[in-house]
Amino acid sequence: MTQVLVTGGAGFIGSNFVRWALNARPDWHITTLDKLTYAGRLENLAAVMDSPRHRFVHGDIADAAVATPLVCESNLVVHFAAETHVDRSIQSAADFITTDVIGTFVLLEAARQAPRLRRFVQISTDEVYGSVPEGASRETDELRPRNPYSASKAGADRLAYSYWATYDVPVIITRASNNYGPNQFPEKVIPLFVTNAIDGVPLPLYGDGLNVRDWLHVEDHCRAIDLVIEEGTNGEVYNIGGGNEIANVDLTHRILELAGRPLSLIRPVADRPGHDRRYALDTTKLRQLGWAPEVPFEDGLAATVDWYRQNESWWRPIKEQDQAYRAYHQAQYGNRPGT
């Protein structure tokens, strides 16, 4: 039995990976380590909590007393745990440095001691490349993060690489484009806009809406991670992109159409500071291993809208009863012109 540690496994991408891997990898026993901050929810793991091949541990990756024994018993570590929302990092960067950089350091220090560790997968992001006016970012391109979130991920990314170069820790780094799919916390643009559209309330669109993102379905991301675990090379970086570039305003139009709501719900708001204009990834390296995205964006987006329609019990308590979420939303959008 392969022992797998998934950090941040109660969050959006992490929980999708845990569920996917338990189905696709019958020889894996997965331990999920999660601090259960606002975006980490046990509900995301409800389908696997009773599985004999899954164990949940409530703890902080920055706590060596918790993290080190879990890493040392593992054959694989897949490290999702991070503070991830750009807007929150602009409001306050401290938690991003603590979790994304210090937490990664604690895990890597433990990895140096792990006698059976075969892979340590550092989950990074396309945002570390900064804004890309034209072309597509390759794995060898300069990192130019432009907000505290992407800077914290760039720091963790390079720290992980240094532990491979210096200590021969079996690190692989992945940099993915924007993910979408079920169980994504409704602060990110797709679940926020979908749930707002369902309720017929305004969709706060930043600036002119022409910022471009490449969208990757979370299941395609899970398959890519699985592939690099099996076929990747230690010390290498692999871009994971969906090949679905779309301007935010066009994405908003599609969401409203799928939800059966009018374009008049679009509410332009002042742009956020340092808003990167465009991200795009060159995925040649990963495709040479045999990966390609399988979920067409139109189908995946429609399925995502349907998921939020059918799972109001998952997101409505967050938006209507979680006072911390409501305070964040008010601070982020309530005082911006146009809201």
C-alpha cells in the first residue's frame, strides 16, 4: 500500500484530488492534513471520511510536531495547503507568508528525514510568472509575481526546488492555471458569480473586465498531478494549463447565460491593485508525458453551474450565515465605486 500525504486536502483542489485519487488509485492510502481555515471544509471530504483507505488529521503544516511524523511515514507528499486568494493577500499578507512559505519549509525539512519518500509534489501556480502580455509562459521563464499571494507561492516554489538541488529531496513542482469545478469556496470568481447569478444579485466585475485567464477543470488538474507523480523527473517544473483563455467579461456573460440571468446584473467595480492582465501557459513539457485536458470548457462550466444549483446547502450557509465571509465581502466590494 502506498502511503500518501495530501496537505490542504479539505480545500477545493485538494479535496477533489483526494476523492479522485481514492477512486483511481486503489493501492493508495491517503492521509489528509488540513488546518480547516475558512476555505477548508470537512463537507468537501464527506464522501470519503468513512473510507478505510483515508484518514483525516486536523493540523497546521507549519507545526513541525504534527507535520513531521506524517511526512516521515509517507511515500508521496502532495502539497496543496496554502492561502490562495489574491484579494485577501492584498488586504493582509501575513497569513500567506506563514502558511505558503514557512509551512512549506516545515514540510521540506521533514522530507529530508523521510526514509521512504518517493515524491514531494509542490503545487504552485501560473501567477508566479506575473502578467503575460503575449505568448505563453514556459517553465524556464523568469518569475515575476506582482501580488503578495503569488510572491508567497513563488517563494515556496523556489524553496522546494532548493531542497532538491541541495538535499536531493525528490521534489517536483507543478504550476497550474485557474482551476474551476465543484466545491470551490465562493470568494473566487466562478463560484461567486454563479451563486450571485442564482440569487439574482449583482456580479462585481473588476475594471474593464478584459483581464484574461486560462481555465483548467479541477479533474484535469488531478490527472496531471497523478501523471507527474508516475512519469515526472525530480527537480523539474511542469506547467498545467487548460488552454481555455477567456476575458473575465466574456466569462461573466457565459455564466449569466447558463444561469438564465440578464447581463444587467453585471456591476463594474474599481479594479484591484496590481491586477495582472493576462496569464497563459506553455504546456508542451507535460503533454510530452502524455497528458492533455479532457474536459471541454463549455461542458465543464455548465456542469459547474449545475453543481452549485444542486448544492445550495453547501454554499448558502457560507454566504448567508458566515459573518467572517460577509465581513470580507463587504470590505472587498462594498466600498468600491459602482457597487
